[in-house]
Amino acid sequence: MSDWARLPKVELHLHLEGAAPPDFIRELAAEKGVALDGVFGAAGNYQWTTFAEFLACYMAACSVLDGPEAFGRLTERVLEQSAAQGVVYTEIFVCPDLCGDGDPVAWAEYFAAITGSAEAARGINARFIVQAIRDFGPERAEATARLALESPRTSAVGFGLGGEERHLAPADFARAFAIAREGGLPLTCHAGEICGADGVAATLDAIAPARIGHGVRAIEDPGVVARLRETGTVLEVCPGSNIALSVFPDWPSHPVDRLRQAGVAVTLSTDDPPYFGVDLISDYAHLAETFGWTEATFAELNRTAARAAFCDEATRATILNRLQEPR
């Protein structure tokens, strides 16, 4: 059996707040005297059953992340746990709507704390994708795109859209993505997770992002799979997350291998790992057992992720070199 922890990895789809370790959130809550009733189960992990309960649990936990210092500490903890998984480069979603409620001055302070912790991290290189939230509507998304353009490009390397996929259509956010694109930021957009292949097609039509977060339900329409292959759109696939949310019932039914075999560019990430009880090491082990993937398979997927990263070319070269380091 391979030691998947030692395999150098690139992760492109990780939500900063969603990666918060439960013990860290409990620590903050205790410091602030906040009772987070219903957030944790008997074993101390995040507790939820339905997708609605997951969102409620997520937002309750986020309630104690109420200042730049807390987000700086969170970034430090998240990068420590990523590095322990063998991640050498990561791109993390950060939301101005959760960092100072979208206020430009507050956002600058939050982002400075986040990037300061990232710069101090050892063994891992991090960049950030400024993300709008669909639930807050197109105007807030456009404001977020402008904040992304005002953020230091050395750290803020892309613009994305997350949130409830069933809320509004991709075309409703076309202007926000146009603002980011015109300002030179590469684009990614969540699609094809809760909604089906038509959501992926609508995202390609309205936004044409370089990457799609999840995108796995494209498998339901061979024509959409062909479009992904032909456009070279990269999928940020989070298989353990998909199974935890019952997008697919089990590992054998997950389409990541079929998408890969069809010539779609796929990468591997964990999304909101502590909420779903997953990590990259366990996901790699499941994929190897289920689909017969080898170290060579994972190495190629990580090279795909490095090539799809939104970083500058010097950083990309560094990442590719690290992926070749002996284990």
C-alpha cells in the first residue's frame, strides 16, 4: 500500500472557513464566551444530516470568525493541516462577504491577516481566490469582483462564485465575471454539484471559466462532457465531499474516473474537509482501491492541477519541480 501522505499534492478547491478544524472553532467560541449549540456531535465533529443542516452548521461555526486576527489564526491552522496531507500548493476560496461584510476597508484588513499567515507558513505555498456568494445576488457579486481587483495580485489570483447552486442562473452573474475577466483575473465557478449537467452547460455558455468547481454531474450528458474536453475546462473534483453530500451514493458510482477516461481535465480537492469527514490522504486511498489508480495516476493529476493553477509562471515552475521531488 502506498504512503499517500508523502505524495506531493496540489489542491485547487478549498474553502477557508469550511476547512476550519472543529477544535479551532470550539477554541474561538470558548474565548468569546459563545455557545455553539447543535454545531458539534458527541465525538466533537461538526454535526449535520441534510444539506440545509450543513449550511446552518457552517454559518453557525463562522459566527465566531469575527475579525482579522481570527482569520489569520484560521489560515495558519488550515495550512498546517494541508501541509500534513502532503499539499505543496493550494488555492483557497476567501469571501469578502464573510470578511467584514464586503466593506472595502475591513476586507483589506482581513485579507492582510490571511495573507500574512500564508506567507509565514512552512512547506506549503498558498494563493487565494476571491469568491462571491450566489445567495447574496448579482450586485454583491459585482462588488466582490471589484474588491478582488483591488486586492494584491501576488495573493489574490482569481475570482469565483460559490453558494447555493440553485439560486439564480449563471447568466445573472455574467457581469461580475466580466468585471473580473476585464481586470485580468482568471475565473472559476461552482456548477454541476447539486444541479445537473444543464448547470455546467449554462456556466460554459454564460461565463466560460477556465475551471469549474465540481462539475461532476456533467457526466449525465455526453454532449457536455465533450464540451469540457474540447474547451479544456478543468474540473475541481471533490469526490469525498460529493459522497458525503449524497451527490453520489458511493465511491464506485462517482464519475471522476469516467470523466478522466473521457479526456476531461480533472483535479482532486476536498472542499470543506472537516464538515465531510474527509481528507486528501483518505480520498487518494479510496480512489486507488476503487479505480485502480496508481502513484503515476495521481502524479499526472497533480501536474494537471499545477498547470491549471492561477499563479504566476515562476510559482508554477516551483510547484512542478516540487511534484518531482523524491518521496
